[in-house]
Amino acid sequence: MFDRRKIQIDLIKLIGGERLLRLTEAQSGLALEKKLDPQKSVASQKENLLGVFEAALARAGLMAA
């Protein structure tokens, strides 16, 4: 299991006003980005993306073993 505290989360505002959520984990080198839906709450989108990211980290850990 990966430590959520080691996942860096960046909210980036693009020139056109859109926002991008980027998650990175330095040890594995894994990064995931998603353009946010302005009609949905950022918090719920962040939690959903975090779940996907943690699953990808777990899968990468299994592949490396």
C-alpha cells in the first residue's frame, strides 16, 4: 500500500481558464493528469482521480515484483 502523503497533488489553471489536476509520486515516477469538469466539485473529482492513481500505483508495484 502506498502512503497518500507522498502523492503530490497540483491544481493548475490553464490560460483559457480551464483547470488541470496533476498527481505525481516521485519514487515510482508515475504521474496522472486530468482536465477538471467545471460543473462538478473539485473535491469529488480529486478523490476519484486519487483512487485511480492509487490503483495504478498498486498495479505498478505488482508488475515490478
